[in-house]
Amino acid sequence: MKALIAFLLWCLLLAVSWPLALLALVLWPLVWLLTLPLRLLGIAVDAVFGLLRAVLTLPARLLGGGR
């Protein structure tokens, strides 16, 4: 669904300003490559927080608390 919305927005931009739409089409892979390390960092930080949560809630889960 996101891809369809992005495509429709790009078509609208193409109708309004075709040079800007072509520039966006050319620059999109570069933007994707530049944001890739930030996404990987976000995944790593999420994993660390998940590990910390699991370690901190381990005693309660072992004693039968929670579900």
C-alpha cells in the first residue's frame, strides 16, 4: 500500500513539475543508501533494548509472575 501511495504522489509530482520528479527518481537510490546505516543502527539498538528487557524480567518470569 505504501508503494502505491508513493507512486501516486510521484505521478502527481510528475504532472506538476517533471524535472523535479525526474530528479527525485534519480536521487531516491542515493537517499536509500545514505539512510541504510541509520536503519541498521536502529535495528541494533532495538535488539539491545530487547535483550535488556529479557534479562531484567527473567527473575519475575522464573518465579511465575506475569503470564
